[in-house]
Amino acid sequence: MQTGLELRAAAARRHPLAVLAGELLARDPSIEVRFLDALAELGWPAYTRELASFITARAGRAVTVSSLNALAEAERRAYQRGRRRRAVWLCCGLTHDRYESIARLWARDDWLLHRRIVAPTTGRVQYLTITARLCDLALHAEAAADPARLRMLAAEHARDIPGIRVGQGAFELERWRDVALALLAELGPLDELARLEAAERLHKYPESYQLFGMPEALAGMESVGGQR
């Protein structure tokens, strides 16, 4: 018969991310709330690396990409097992055609479904939306634990805006935000239409698929069916 220590070691080998998440929550129970709060402040699905950098600047408590990935995977498992009930769940960004989860792209389940779907042009929309929001937050960074880090984060994002040159120590936050918003106004409507159409099709499937993606076999069938 295996001892308790041996059983825990075996579980750690099978589900290393879940074990890491448990250790993380034991050390810092508030990290789940900060993860969800960061998404709420950004207002759009974001990748783990973006969230880690933002939380560190905003809250002044360093978090790592690996710890957030572990926490997100633990959230998926907790939902699937039905062991916890929460007002808001952390969930995944989904592809528009197969409804598969997108690695390390996270959202909140209280957002409208189409905001969590990624169409062919949504990558650009996501980048511009996050960039504009970071610039706006950096303009009003008094409440941030590290305003300088928040401004640097906004500048790093703004570097890829067409026609923008980011000089060292020069933070043209209003201009960067306004250019990003202008580009969004051009690109956003058609992208939103594609996501709305995809969301309408996805609504017929169970809630778990809408939060964490469709199993691969079903995703293939949906993709084929959508091309008819």
C-alpha cells in the first residue's frame, strides 16, 4: 500500500500544474482575484505574459508566467469537476471556426461570448485594444504600485503601432492611445461581426465548451460542417 507521501508524489507527476497551483494559492490566496481583476481592467482577453507584466506593475507583487498558467489550468479542472461554485470563472479564448481553446489566452466567463472568440483579424484587434487600454491606465497611474513600470509596459506595446516611434524616456501616451483607437475604429466592426456569427453557432453547445473549448473530435466535425 502506498503511503500518503507516495500518493502525493504520484499526483504531482500526473498533474504538475495542478500541484503548482495549489502551492501558489496556499502562499497567496488573493492571486485568483488579481488575475480576474486584471482582465476586468484590461477589458479584453489577454495572454499570460501580458497579464503577468500588468499585475506586477499594477499591484506591485511579482507573478510569473508559469504560476498564472498553472492557476488557469487548475481553474479548468475545478470547473470540470464541479467542486467549486463561483460568481466568475477564468476561461479560455476560442478559435472562431473549431471553437478550440487558444493556449495561454484568458478571459472572464461573465463577458459576452463573442468577446472570447478569436476570428482571423482578432489578433490585431486584441493588440490594439490592450495597447490603448494600457496607455489610458498609464495616463492615470497614480493608483498603480509601480507607475513607471506601467508606462514602460504601455510603451513596449505601442512600438508596433504603424507610424509610431517610441523614443527612450518619451511617453506620448495620449497619442499612442488615440492612434490605436483610430485603427480599431477601422478594423473593429467587421471583426466583431465575424465573432458574433461564430458565437451564435457556439451557443447550441454546452457551457463547458463555451468556456474551455470543444473537444478535438467535435471541433473537427464543427469545422467541416461550417464549410458546407
